[in-house]
Amino acid sequence: MTTLTVNLSEDTLEHLTAVANQVQATPQDLARAVIEDALRCPSVEFEQLLEKLLHKNVDLYRRLASL
């Protein structure tokens, strides 16, 4: 497993810790679960942005793939 460091505001960390305590998890485990869930089920807005970026840069991606 790879380690990722994320900077959070004190308020965000306090909120994360409080929610983690409610579900009897560590803040790290809760953050990991939320990130994994978000990546498995991306929002409609994220999907739309991804499509836009992929179509916008399709020529660049093709040129890079041929290198």
C-alpha cells in the first residue's frame, strides 16, 4: 500500500475525527473508505468533466501514445 499525505484544515480534521468516532473507525480508515467510494461511484459532474477533458485532448493523447 502506498502512503498519501493530505493537508486538512483544523476544522476539517475535527469533523473527520468526530464522524470517525461515531462509526468507530480511525480518521485514516474513514478517509480511505470515502475516497475509495468516491472513485468507484464518481459523480455525474466528474464524469462530464472527464469526458470533456478526454475529448479536448484526444489529439495530444494519440500523439503521446505513438511515441
